[in-house]
Amino acid sequence: MKKPWVAFLCNFLLAGAGFAYLGKWMWAVADLFVTLLIGLILYRLVPDQFTWLTAAIPACNGLLAMNMTKLWNSRLPKTQPTT
């Protein structure tokens, strides 16, 4: 079981790193490229507001990884403790 806060922190620091932590490599590569693409588009469209967007984009990216971790953890089979 993976920790959601670790996925959040990894993805906040580097787009796609949270998904790499989860072992979802295709998600990691897609997340990296989509985040870079969104950043470039926003930089070209609204360069004056790009300063607050540099905090909003990683925060949203981290929340995505954290929520996906919780979803994937909930789908794991439940193990019974042995006594």
C-alpha cells in the first residue's frame, strides 16, 4: 500500500514523479508531458498571471496523484491479519 502524501509530494516537486512512485510509468510520462504542455500554453496566453499559476499547477498535479493513490489503494485486495 502506497502513501498518498508521498505521491503528492513527489508529484508537486516534479510532474509525473508521484505516478512513478506508484509504478504507473505510462501515467508518469503522460502527466509530465501534459503538465509541460499546459504550462507552456498558459505562459503564452497569460504571462502576467503566470507567477501564481506556477504554484497552482504543481498543487493540482500533486492532488491528482494523491487522489489516484487513494483510489488505487482502495482497489487493493484486503488482507486478513494472521493470529
